[in-house]
Amino acid sequence: MDSETDMVRQIRALDSDMQTLVYENYNKFISATDTIRKMKNDFRKMEDEMDRLATNMAVITDFSARISATLQDRHERITKLAGVHALLRKLQFLFELPSRLTKCVELGAYGQAVRYQGRARAVLQQYQHLPSFRAIQDDCQVITARLAQQLRQRFREGGSGAPEQAECVELLLALGEPAEELCEEFLVHARGRLEEELSSLESELGPSPPAPDVLEFTDRGGSGFVGGLCQVAAAYQELFAAQGPAGAEKLAAFARELGGRYFDLVERRLAQEQGGGDNSLLVRALDRFHRRLRAPGALLEAAGLAEAATEIVERVARERLGHHLQGLRAAFLGCLTDVRQALAAPRLAGKEGPSLADLLANVASSILSHIKASLAAVHLFTAKEVSFSNKPYFRGEFCSQGVREGLIVGFIRSMCQTAQSFCDSPGEKGGATPPALLLLLSRLCLDYETATISYILTLTDEQFLVQDQSPVTPVSTLCAEARETARRLLTHYVKVQGLVISQMLRKSVETRDWLTTLEPRNVRAVMKRVVEDTTAIDVQVGLLYEEGVRKAQSSDSSKRTFSVYSSSRQQGRYAPSYTPSAPMDTNLLSNIQKLFSERIDVFSPVEFNKVSVLTGIIKISLKTLLECVRLRTFGRFGLQQVQVDCHFLQLYLWRFVADEELVHLLLDEVVASAALRCPDPVPMEPSVVEVICERG
């Protein structure tokens, strides 16, 4: 009973599933039933139509067989009649050919006449032994000769353009005219038209009419001459292709000759643009000039027109680099002239002039702005939109050897050479070069060595991506040259300023009678002037250079008296016992003292700081004073005056030098040398000397 109950449950579940399946797919079953019913009806109709088609095909086949059987006998006759009809039409064309040719010639339809002649030529040639055909051939030859004459006349008149003349030549070739002769005549007429274009361009270069701008000139040349040359070359190659290499060489020589004349005119016009500083219009003109010559260059590779155009562009680019280099040099010289005027104007007007630091900043910024402007101007030659910028020269040599080496490195070296040339000018007071200019140039070259050269070359390398492997000047080499120039200028500045002060000291010593001079009561005015000038130089150098390093100075430097004073006093103490051998002993003692004193190098190398510069100037000045003292003979009061002057110099000059002992040693030598050349060496008391110097 349990099994039966379970089975009944399963049967009910299956019935329920079937009922659900039927309900869900009821529409599909209905649609499928309708489709099957329609298919039965369609196939029944299709069978009926196929039966009718088979019946019709059988009827058609029967009719075709009966027609073929009926016409079999007449087929050959119909074929023969069709052939005779075609032959009669050809004969009718041949008999009507003279009148047709005459009518075409009268109407000017030369192309149609040539086509008629071409269709009948072979037949007339083949059957010329027959009298009737011979007569037609003779008439056609007469008409053809007249046609050729008219075509030649039209060709020689040259009133039409290149396409029309090419059509005339094509028709003449089709009429059997000699190709060699037509080739020569075609080039002669083409030369005449192109020479007219060249003459028109040349007239625009004359001095009387104002020449158009270079862009307009190249546009006219490109549309007129270059366009005409392209048409001539294309027509020649199409018409005279059968001439072979000889004809191609003749066309290449023709294009090479006229292209050379065109290039000369373009170069003459481009040469008139070398004076301007803006390259934009020139580069656009060169770009169009180069683009226009691509087509004839591709048509006439043997003529080398594209290569010649590229050479012209490269030559113009080199000339522009040279022009910009000259412009940079002129700008640098102009800056120097402005500095000279700025330095001279206040001195003439008695006013205080501009600061050297401001002048240096103006010169540096002006030069840098000119360099950047020149780089921007020549960078137009390498712009991507310019047709010739992808040429090997502009991707390599132009950037490395032209811009970097020729323009930038060349200008920096030229600037250094110009600055060094001031070192060769006379250094006398009132000479050609103001000392302040030497100082400013030395600082400018030093700034270039420390930063500016590296910045300019880095800027150049970034703007002009150099792909050339040729060697270039290293930055370190240029920096070394600039530093050497700065050192020479600063050394020359020291010599010039030292010479100015030395001249004052020399004249003050040579123009005074030291034997009969009065007892000193004041410091001589020249010594005050020396201190004033040294102070002015100190201020001037301090505007451009750092202080520098000094040795530790004693606290009583300004109150110190010379050690040579004691030796002078010793000589005074021993003076009453002078004998003929006494001076010899005194000289011996002085020479022994010099052996143990430190040797002073007057013209030692100058370092780039204020203390070193002032030390060099003071050494030259005091050494000059020493040498002048050695050439004079002093009385007692003359020696005392030297003693007062040297003490005054010692009071003020020690603060300017790196080592105060240097001033003391030189002034000691001056006083000692004066004492050696004094018959009565009685020094003044140090306290009196100090009082006179303080009062002075």
C-alpha cells in the first residue's frame, strides 16, 4: 500500500510536469503546426510550376532545332555578306579619307585628322600598288604634309603654353616627323619661354625699381621658372622617351644650364638679405625655394637641381651664422663704448658716475640677451616645419660646428681676445684704456668662467640637439681661457694703477732738491694724494671683487715706527767716526741685513680679490719710490722729509695689503736707502714724526 501510494504521488507529479510543459510551449506548438501546413501547400505549388517549366523547355528545344535545320544552308552566305559589308565600309572610309582630312584641317581638328591618318596608313601602304589606292594615298600625303606644315607653324609661333606645344609635337611625331629634329626644336622653344622668366626675375634685381621682398621673389621664381621647367621636363620625358639615355642627358644638360642661371639670381637676391637681423622671412623664402625644387629634382635626378638647391640653403645658413657672429662682436664693442662714455661723462662733468657693479650687470645682461636673440634667429633653420631641416647638414654640422663652435664658442673666444687686446694698449696715465674698464672686463670674464659659459653652452645644446660626432670645444677649455683672460686683465689693471701712482712718486722725488730742502714741517701733498688714490682704488675694486684674506695684524700697526729708524740712528751715532772705510762697512751691514730679510716679489701673480689687487699696486708704487730714492743724494732735512713721508704712508697703507710687514719692509728700505745716500744722516725723533703726520 505504501508503494502504491508513492507511485500514485509520482504519477501525479509527472502529469503536473507534462501539463506545465504543454502550457508553457503551447504557442510554439501552434506556430510549428501552422508552418508545417504552409510548407505542404508551397511544395505542392512548386511541383506544379516545375512541371510547366519542363514542358516549356521541351517546346523551346524543339523550336531551336527546327530553326537551326532551316538556316543551316544560308549561314555561310550570311557570314560572307557580313564580311563584304565590313570591307565595303572600310573601302568607303578610305575613299572618303581625303575629304575627311581636308575638313578636319579646315576646322582645326588636327588631332582627329591625325587619328584618321593613323587608321588608314597601314592599309594604304599595303595596297599602294593598286591605282585607286595609290591615288588615295597621294591625296592623303598632300593633305598630311599641309597638316604637318600648319602644326610646325603653330609650334614655332610659340604663342601657346607648354601643354599646347607638347600636343603639337605629339601630333607631329604621330605623323612620322623626325624625333631628333622635333626634340631640338622643343628644347629651343622651351628655352625661350624659360629665359623670359629668368629675364623677368633679373629685372627685379635692378637698382632702379624697388626689389620685392625675398619671399615674393622666390614665389615668383617657383611659380614661373620652376613650374615651367617641370612642365617642360614632364612633356619631354613623355614625348621623347624613345630617345633613350642620349635624350635624357640632353634634357639634364638643358635643365642644369638654366637651373644654374636661376640659382645665380636667387643667390644674388638672398645676398641682399644678409644685412637684416630677422631670419624669419629669409627662412620662409628658403623653405619655399627648396620645396619648389623637389618636383624637378625628382624628374631630373641627373641634373642635380635638388642637391644644388640644398647647397645654396646651406651656404646661406653659414653666411647667416657669420653675420650673427659679427653682430655679437659689434654688440660687445658697443657695450664697451657705452661703458667708456659712462665712465668719462661724470669725470668731465665733475659728478659721481654710475656704479661699476651696475655697469657690469648692464654689460652682462646685454651680451646675454644678444646671444639668446642670435640663437633664436638661427634656430629657425632647424624648425620641424622647414623642408630642409631634416637634411644631414642641419641635423649635424650646422648645430655642432656652425652654431656651437662657430657662433657661440667663436664669440666667447673673440670676446676674450678683444679684452686681452686692452692689455697691449699703453698704460700711461691718460692712455687709451680706462683702468675701470680693465677691472670691469676682468670681472666679466671671471663671471663667464664661473657660470655664464656653462649656462650658454647648455642652452645651446638643449636648443640644438647635436647629432654630429665631430669633436667640440669642452666647457673646461673655454672656462680656462676666460679665467686666463680675467687674470691678465686684472694683472694689467694692477700695473696700470701702480704705474699711475709710481709716476706721481717719481716726479715728486726727481723734481725736488733734497740737499738744500728745509726742515720738514708737514707731510708732502703728493703722499696725501697717494693715500687718496689708493683709497679710491680700494673702493673701486671693492665694488666688483671680494675682500680677500689678510694675515693677522698687530694692534699697534698704525703707531709702529720703522726698525730701520734705529739703524739710521745707529748710523747717525757712528757718523762722527766716518773714515773712508766707514761707508764700506755700513753698506756691508745693510747688505747682510737684506740677505736675512724676506725677498719681496713685486710682480707676483694677482689673485681675484681686493686685498691681492691693492697689495700689487702698493708694491709697485713703493718699489718705484725706493728705486727713485736710490738715484738721489739727500741732505739732513731731506732724509727727515723722507722719514716723515714714509711714516705717513705707513699709517694708512698697511690696512690695504694682505701682510702689513710688506709695507714696513719696503718703507724701511726706502728710509735706509735715503740714509745711505745722506752725508749727514741725522734722523728726526719718532715723536716729532708722529706729531707732524697726525697734524698732516
